Amino acid sequence: MKAPLAADALTLRAGRRTLCRDLSLGFAAGSCWAILGPNGAGKSTLLTALAGLRTPESGRVLLDGEPVETLSRRAIALRLGLLPQDSQDPFPASVLELALAGRYPHLPLWGRESLQDIELARHALRTVGLEELAERSVATLSGGERRRLGIATLLCQDPAVLLLDEPANHLDLQRQVTVLSTLRDLAREGHTVLAVLHDPTLAARFCDRALLLFGDGRWQAGESRELLTAEPLSELYGYPLVELAGPNGPAFVPA
Amino acid sequence: MPDRSLLPLFLLALATVAGGLAIGSVSVGAGALWDALLGNGDPLTQTLLFDLRLPRVAGAFAAGALLALAGALMQVLLGNPLADPYVLGVSGGAAAGALGGLLLGAAGYAITGSAFVGALLSTLLVFGLVRDGAPLSATRLLLTGVVVAAGWGALISFLLAAAPDRDLRGMLFWLMGDLSGVSQPWPGLLLVAFGLAVTWPLARALNLLARGDLQAGALGVAVRPLRLHLYFTASLLTAGAVSLGGSIGFVGLIVPHLIRLRLGADHRLLLPAAALAGGALLVLADTLARTVLAPRQLPVGALTALIGVPLFLYLLRRTAGARP
């Protein structure tokens, strides 16, 4: 079966530095990928390129087999969603309004959100535990609540492919686990999930695949079981990690 | 989603226009105004209302609506609630064009024309300077615009210093905003209709763009064409407003904020509401400008601020107090 999202000889550079060289990889439906790498390795750049929001230095991104640059933004947004690393809200809005923004690609130009759209948004807010705050102003949210709202917007968009740039950022431990379980369940339902993560323990627990970006153009991809072990991770972060046996799989701590 | 209506603002706009027609050196009562509107008034009142006051009132409405609409668009384009229609130097270009025209002895339409040319020149200059960057990156656009505006300011000071004394008063009124010269409001009103027609259908995309380029792009907005569209539309509307009545300050900054405080930030409502409220505010300010110290005329720009500042501060405090 054709992968919903694929990179074809993708090369990304920032200035003179090569972030990833000749990345050729299919992201199959039903798989949950962790993208790991040190700061500045190009994880966010890769996600924006996969979303078609950045032109790669060479190579192509294929969405359902079609080159992403030949598709309209709206056609892309119906199939692929991106949770950006940061959110900005210079203007006032309610939590529900922001979650509803995810319905944008589904509505015609003049369309108003229907009751069904509002129900979808409320459902997405419920999934991330924000239903009580639906009428609140975004400006009153904490960092973690803001993060969960971003995830709710993405769930409300309901794409087949979900790209998430540090979804666990700002979240407390319990929320990290809840959010990542939600993502894993989406993958089990047939979605394709790619999440940039900073915690290899969470990556090993919730993601069945891993893509390591070393920051010098080298990359490594494969099953989490094989790739997420002390040796490659220690090399990845340039710091020795120790693998411990945890109740839900391996746990990694800095030596 | 709260269901909020434009009706109160529409009535407010009608009321200010009626007031602007009725009040002046000769006051017209409500009955006489109604008769004249139906075409049964006495000929003198008809002439007073339709030939003398209506063009100015309609011109004020058009200029206010243009400024408020341009301000709302500019704030989205720059992702900054403090942006106003003048922040990218459009008004400076227009003022320099008009003053240059005045110095060269131009009058009437020629001044309007030279102001418009100056505004468009400034728009193209700023665009040319940022074109090669990221999709009209807000920071670069803002910095370039502010610096170009400062350049126009220097040129304006030079023109003022070089101008003969008898021209100075006219020039100053032009810089502060003055609607007494409006003879033909139709181009302005048509420009308001055009501005709404090309931006209102994109209101939902504007809502997303206000949350940043990346988020908007990820949700299906073609960011670069939209930013280009906003830049040129906002500049064109500002150029139209400045050509009508000079650099009237404050309307473009404050009206979009007033609307956001009262009706929320959804551009489906914000755009038409800002146009109505901006028009109403400027008609009110202009009516006061020509009557408070009659027969002396005050610069309308000073009055927009006099009305707008307390109104805005009151609403800001009240809204802040109402939040849980």
C-alpha cells in the first residue's frame, strides 16, 4: 500500500549546514513516529517541509503519492495537519473559537460553522481535558493549557496525517501520558502520526517507529525497539544515557 | 459562538449622518430634514443639505470607514494590534505628495491626485524593499515601513520650512486632517465598497493569519498571496482616505480595537463593523469640528483623538473589570 506521507531523497539545509541528507522514507498509515534529535538538528524544519510549508533544498515530499507542491494549501490541510512548536495570539479569542479554527479547510469560503462543527470542536476539547474552559479567553490560559488547545485544534481539523512539534511541551507528567496515548490511539485507528519528542522514554513507550536526526545530515530510521536503545541515543545526544527496565518498557536516564 | 448583530452600529451610523446633515451654521429640524430627504423641502434647504453638507458628510463617512478597515487589515498583516494604517508610511507619502503639489501651485483635484500618487509611490517603495524576504515577513515590513515613514517625515519638514508663510496654514490642516475640501465623496464611498468586497469573503482566513503564518498555512490558508493582497488593499484604502481628508489620526488604530472589545475578533463581523463604526466616528468628529468654534473650523484629526481616547480608555477599563 502507498504510504500517506513519504519523503523522497529529501535534503534540508539551514545556511551552510545540512540538516538532513537524502531522506527517503515512507510513513505508513497506522504508524506512530517519534522524531528525536539534539537542539537545532532540524526536527521542526523537517516537519514544516513535510507539511509543504518549506521548500526543500532538493528532493520531494509526497502526500498520497502526489508531490505536495502541486496541491493547494486547502487540499493539503484536509489530509495533513501540523501542530506548530509555538502559538501566538495577539488578538482576543475564546478557547472554542480557536479549536473551531481547525474546521477551516472543511468549510466553503462563505461557510459558517455548523452545530456539527461546534460539536466536533467540543469533542476535541473534551479529549484534551479543556471542555470546562470552552468559553474562556485564550489570554487566560496557562502554557500547558495553551498547548492542549493547539492539539485540540489539530484534532478538530481531523487530518489523516498528524505532524506535531513537541506536543508534550509545557505539559505535566499526567498530561504528557494522556496526550501521547491519544496520539497512539489515533495511529491504531489508521492515522499517521509524527511527533517531535525530547523524552526517549516516552518515545519508546508510545511510538512504534523512530527517526533520529543527528544534526549533521545523518539520519537513522526504524522500529523503536531496535533504534531506541542506549547506544544510538547516547550518540544522538552526545551524552551517555543509561537504559533501565521500566514497567512500560525501557526508561532512559542521563548517566 | 455569540450571535452579534451589525444593526446597532448601522443605526448609529445613520444617526450620525442625519446629525451631520442637520447640524451646522443653519440648523435644520428633524421635520424639515425628513421633508428634504423625501424631496419636498424648500429649495434653500435642499441646496444646503444636498450640495453643501451631504458631500462633506459622505466624504467623512468614507474616509472614516476606509481608515478603520485599513487599520484592521494592517493589524492582521503585521500581527500586531498596535499597527495603524499609517505605520508603513502610506500617509507620509500622501502628505509629501500633497504638500509638493501645493507648493507647485496645484489646487483641488490636482492635490488629491498628487496625494494619491505619493501614497502609492510609498507603498511600492516599501514593497520593493521587502519583496525578496520571507512571505512579507511582519518584522521586516514593519521596520522598513517605519524607516520609510521617517524619511517622508523629514521631506515634509523640509517642504514646510521651504513653503511661503501664506501656504503654511493650509498645509498644516492637511497634515492634521481636514475634510472641508471634500467636493466629491463618490470615489471614497466606492473604494469602501471595493475594500469590503475583496476582504470580507476572506474573513475566516484573516482569523487564522492573525494566529501566525505557520498556523494559518497548516490549516489551509495560502499565506503569501493573502499577505500580498492585504498589503496592497490596506495601502490602497489608506491612500484613498488620505487623499480625501489628509492624515486623520487615531480612527484606524482605535476603531478596530473598540470593535474587538465589544464584538470579538472574528473578522466576519469585525470588518463590516469597523467600516460602519469608523465612518460614524469620523462623521461625528467632523460635525463637531465645524460647529464647536463656528465659524472657525478645527482640525478633525484633533477631534477624533479627543472623542476616541476617553471612549477607548473607558471601554478598556470596563472590559478588564468584567473578566473573571
